[in-house]
Amino acid sequence: MEEVTKLFGTDGVRGRANRHPMTAEMALALGQAIAHIFRRRGVGRHRILIGKDTRLSGYMFEDALAAGICSLGVDVIHVGPMPTPAMAFLTRDMRCDAGVMITASHNPYEDNGIKFFAHDGFKLPDEIEAQIERLVASGELANLRAPADEIGRASRIDDVEGRYVVFLKQTFPADVTLDGLRIVLDCAHGAAYKVGPTVLRELGAEVVPLGIEPNGRNINLDCGALHPQLAAARVQEVRADVGIAVDGDADRVMIIDERGQVLDGDVVIALCARHLLARDALKGGGVVATVMSNLGLEEQLASRGVKLVRTQVGDRYVVEAMRECGFNLGGEQSGHVIFLDHTTTGDGLMTALQVLAILRREGVPLSELAADFNRYPQAMVNVEVSQKRPLEELADLQEAVGEVEAKLAGQGRVLIRYSGTELKARVMVEGQDEGEVNRYAHQLAGVLKQALAT
């Protein structure tokens, strides 16, 4: 039996375009696998939605995926550039069997990836991803092709942007407008370059747009959620009330206050939790975040009697825990925030709208709303790796971690993990003294490099 190759990371299949696993041949096989798995739902014609961000390689992958899907007798609907959360919404709104999003999210244009949504708009669980990997490895897909008279059809719909704009507006309070607000919006030359400015303008805001001229190669390039300094500088330059910076597929967001200070996902989660709690709308009395979220978030939630449940990194794991716990709010420090009352995945534009609604209702500057968040100093060092050896097997590293944890004396954390999307390890240290935290992080990064080298 052929060995099953691990294809999926923390968020779909991802890699350098035209290199394994992100090749046209693999996209065709993945299209066949997803068509085979989801066409078994019910009877009649089956349809799978395909969207993408603005990367040059997106054209290649959407055609390859469509070929694979159609070869198994399933129809394809192309919707073109569309945010990842829009695909989650459209998959269930259009009653499709599944949705496929072609994106490498915040990565540079040379990378690409493929994410899948089930018919209910939720990302696939581990067991379905493993099933896809087995199908691709087995060679079985070649025997599952449809006969000539049952090959699927591919069509394109160009008006779905309006559906998503209406959906976003419906998550915003009907008695609130954005009239009089000046908002800087950085779309990272990515998938939200059309719908982002549209939804804010239709709610009454004056929009100062950035990152709305994609050329296939400039997605995430020194802009967007990973580089919010661009939007922050523009906020101060035009004296805007707030700044919004989404990433290439618009599933994450950084919010910027009127002074140009960047508020990450932890601050946004704390702000939204406080607001929902005051309105008796925080379900289950808790919030889900990942192991990366700052201790400051945990302490602020605890001070209000709100429980924090932590998961591994990846917004789909956050969503799974939210569903298990009955919570309606969760997210990641990186800016993925999930409002399960409205949607099934992280949505940068929706998150921004929820913050804007709070801003309007409270009637005070955003900097004042976020002033009570006390963040622990946190240092992150990325270490490039050629292989991902189990960290628990690196004795020198484990000893060094133990020494640092002893010095932190319960007033901080150490977390070392491999990236799920890149050949990197991430060393995170959190504590009360910024200088110590930075020193410990670089010290551990050095030990890790040496351990992996030997």
C-alpha cells in the first residue's frame, strides 16, 4: 500500500506555487477527492464553489481544481476573487455541497494554498482531511471518473459580491450607522479589495482605501494585517477615527485606534467580550483563544468572571472548541476572530464591523475603549528549519526551557512550536519584564538552532 503523505497543515494545503504539494496535478487530485467525498451527500446534481484571492497562480489552480471536480461528475461554480469568510458564507447560502478557497492567506504571492469548506460552511475536521490524503495517495481516484455523459459543468457567477456585502451589513446593528466616521481601510491588495470599501461606504463611512490595486504579485506586500504600520501612518496623516488592516484573504484583521496604535486579536476579543457580557449576550460564560494569546487577555477575562479555553493554533480548532463549549466568541492573537452567532470562521471585515458598532454605541475614542488592556511583554523569534524533529526529543532544548520557566516563576510562559504552514519554528516567551523576555526568547532560539543542527 502506498504511504500516505501529509498534505494538510493548520489551515488547508499550502506551499510554494508550482512546487509540491501546490502543483496543478495535486490540485486536480484534490478536486477529485473533494468531489468524491461530498457528492455522496443526498441525490441530484452536486455543486462545489471555487473562489480565490488575487495571486497570479490562482488562475492555474482554479482551472485544475475545476477539472478534477468535473471529472467526477460534479458541477463547479466559479466566483473569482472573494474573501475566505465569504466562501464559507456562500457555500451554505447557495446550498453547495462544498466550497474551495484558493489562498495562502497572509503569505507572499509566490505561495498558494487550498482550503475546503463543508456544506455547512465549517472547515473540514481532521478525519476528513485524512480521508482526502488517503484517496490522493491510493490512486483510487483514477477509477472513480464519471462516464462521458455525466461529466460536470463549470460556470461563473459574477454577482456574489453583493450577497456577501448584504450579509455583512446584516451583522451590523440596524439602529447604528457609520455616518461621520473617517476610516482607513487596507485591503492588502487581496480578496477584499472590492467588498471591503463597499460595505463601509454603504454603512455611511468616509473610506480612505489602501491596498486595492492587486496585480497578482503585490498581495500582502508591506501592507495589510501583517504590516499594519502603513495603515497606522495613514490614520494619523488623515486624522481618521479608526484604521482597519485585513490580510490577503481577509480572514484576519488588525484594528488601529485614532492615535495610530495597533490593536491585535487579543485586544479585540477582550473588547468584544466585555461588550457582549454587558448586553448579556456572551454565551456559555467563556471565550476560546489559542496558546498564543497573551496572559493579559486571560487576566482581563478572569477579572470579569469569563472563562478562557485555549486551543492549538488554527482558527478551525478555535471554532471546534467554541462549538463544544457552547461559546459564541473566540479567536486568535493574529486577528482571526469568530462570532459564531453570525458566521463559521474568522472574518476580518465582520470583526471590524463589530468593533465599529461598539465604538458608535459607546461614543468614546477607540483608544479609550482599549485602554484597560494590560499586555504582558511577549517576544517571538522565528527559526528557519530544514526538518521538523519532535521538540520533546531535543534534550538540550527541554532543559533550557525548564531553566527559563523556573526564572519566570509562574509569572510568564514559554511556548515553542513548529509553524503549520512554513518551515519555521516559533519561540515565544512571555513575562513581566520586556528585556528579560527578549533575552530568553533569543537564548532559546539559539539552543533550538544548535539542537536541530546536531
